[in-house]
Amino acid sequence: MSQFIKENKFILALVFLVFLPSLFTFFSGDDWSHLRLSQISSFSEFFNFFSFSNNAQTASFYRPLSTQVFFFIFQTIFGLNSFFYHIFVMAGFFYSLYLLHSLCLILFKNKLVANVSLIIYAVSATNFTRLYFLSAFQEILMVIFILSSLIYFATKKYQRSLIFFILALMSKETAIVLPAILLAYSILFNKKINIKKHLWFWIISAVYLCFRFFIFKLPVGDSYIFSFSPKSILNTLFWYVTWSFGTPELLVDYISSGLKPIPRLFTDYPTWSYIMLTGTVTLVSYTGYIFAKTLRSLNKKHLFSALLFLVSISPLLLLPWHKFTLELGLPLVGFSMFVSLLLVAHKKDLKTFLVLFIIFNLLTNYLTYTRHYSVGRSKISTQISEFLKNNYPTYPEDSYFEFINDTQDYGATWGSSKQISHTISSSDMFKVFYNNHTIQVFFEDDTEAERPTDKKQIKISTKQFFK
């Protein structure tokens, strides 16, 4: 590890500086829900984190290690000081870079390929959400466990590999792809399949899927509607590939059918629109050019890297309404390997491509910082937290809070109080702040919620939080 840091100190220092602002973002959105779930007082509640059956500590997804356990440990030690949570997440991210570099050395036995893969992965703008949004830690932890499992499998430490696979499944459900990745590794690199070494991975996968689908069950909502349409699958794949080059996630909202930008792109982003489109087309075309030159010399290393990307992304291709760059944690491993193999085979293009890639991703990372909800919502959460500390350090009995719309008109479907609701996860922030899970907070935009008639209403202006 120390040797890795010493040899790659410049790129690691650059990455740390680029993502340094993430250390100072506060909780928002799902963070508050996970903080609420992790406020427990007994061992039985702790063990509830790992139960597939529905209980008071059940989250929407089965990710006990990366959500409930993570938030429980840090909330117990550091309370609501988000800085220490982010320090740990950042450390986890850097450890995943070390594992990626180590895996490349094992698979390809080429330090230059490992170094280039590291650079591509480390500076990728897709890391933004995984580092700024604490609830996205599940992707980083899953990547750590999957890469560890792959490394142990490749070095013939199969029991350890199996243990890390189980840990990965308890971090995020997309870890289910690992047995297929290991199968591809055995076929391509070992040229044979030792059924005994693979069997337990498939047995555990089958058991996990039964528990996950029939006991825990799938989440509900418009964003979790499956589509098996080939056109939809290809469109989703297109965006994940495009985002891998550093294209901002927000661009998806401005591209119509036929890959045509809508006019609003150029009015909303007069300068950035040309940077986004030019950078994307340049990097994709350049990669296509290098790929064409390498076509006749493609080998098992290229194939494995491509399969690693495709297999990792495959469960997400059926969810066209739930595609986000944060999901690229594991697929980006395959992408960075594949591109680095192409570049190392054509060293004349290596420096030019890396310079363009780094510049484009640094630019889109900055653009994302100025627009992403994790930044804006964390600022609002900070202000609300300070408001409560200064005005209501203890919960006012026989009263209830209601956020009112006293800002500009954001529209009936997206009023300012509704934005507050999304920011603090409805009543969850207040439940966490006062450590009282019976508290109900109301929002003017939510006209269907029934207010208590026996309690005094305390109106909270939303204007003060949108400065």
C-alpha cells in the first residue's frame, strides 16, 4: 500500500484536491432516512439490519453493511458531524483505487496498464455522487469487496474470495454479477473451469436471490419499472457508456430521440453545452479511432475488460427510469481497464488522450458541483439544522412544524416546501435531530396529509433556506 501511494502520489494528490469539497457537505435526502433507521438502542435492533423480513430497521434496499451499519457506527461515535463520515468514504474510495491497481497488475502484469487504469478511474467525474452523497457509499463499499474477492480468486485464495462476495452482497445487490465475472476470468485466463471453486458462489447467489425476491421483495415506484425492450436497453447502455467518458449526468435530460439536443440545452447552458457536446464527441471518437487500430490485435484481456463492464452494468439495463452515474462504480473498473489496454498498445495516443480525458472530467466535475442536488440540498439541510439548534433545541411539546411556501412560485408540482421535504426526507431529519421517531413534520405542498387538530402549528418559512 505504501509503495502504491509513493509511486502514484501525484495523481492521488490531484484526486484528493478535486474531491476535497465533498468532505464539507452535510447530510441530505436518503441520508436522513438511514440515520433514522440506524438510531437503535438494542442488540436485537442491530441484528434487524441483516434480516430479510420487514421490520422497523428495514430500508428500501437490502444493503445492511453500507447503510444501516455504516450510519450506526458513525452516528454513535460522531453524532451528526458529517465530516468524519466523508473522511471514511474518501479513505474507502482511495482503497478501492489501490485494489483496482493491484487487480490490474495481477491480470495484465503490466504496470503502465495499471497506472493508466488508475488515472482514468480516479479522475472520472462519475465519482462525484459516490463521494458527495453519503448514502451512495454502498457503491464504493461494494466495489471494495468485489475487487477484493476478484483478487483473492485470482490468487487462488477461494475461501477468502467467497467471504468477500458475501460481504459485497450485503453492501449492494448488484454484487450478484460476481459469479459471472469469475466464470469469464476462469475461461479466459485459466482456460478451464474448476466447478468446485465456482459452485459455492452460484449456490450463495441462488439463496440470496430467493431471499431478496421472495422475502425482502423489490422496491416499488415509477423509477423501478422494468423494461425488456431492446431499444430501451440499448438506450440505457448508451448513456452508461457515454457517462464513463465524463459526460455530465444532467445531459440525459436535454437529448431527445435520435440523439438530438433540445434547444433548451443551449439556453440553460450557453457555454457549457458546447463543452459537454464537444468533449463527449471528441473522447468517444478518439477512443473509436484507437479501437479501430487495435481491432486485429484484440485479445482475452480486452474481452475480459469489456465483459467486466457489460456484466456489471447488465442488471441496470432493465431499469431505464433509474439510471444514474453513481451506478458506474464497478462497471467503470472494466471501462478503465479496456481503455488503458487500448492506449498502452498505441503509446503515441496515450498522453494526448489522457490530457483530454483529465481536462474534460475536471470541467464536468466542476459543472456537476455547481448543479448537483447533493450539494444544494446539503446546504439547505445545514441551514435547517442551525435553525433548529438556535430556535428549537428541544422539541416543543403539543406543537407541530409545518414548512410554508413563501418563496417565488416554483409551480404546483415542485413548490419550495416540497423541495424541503425531499431535502430532509420528509420528517426523518427532525426524528434524527430530536431522536424521537414519532415526530411528524408537514409541508404546505402536501395538502393530503392530515394535520393534528389538538396541537399548535409552528410555521417555518422556506424563504430563509433558499438564499
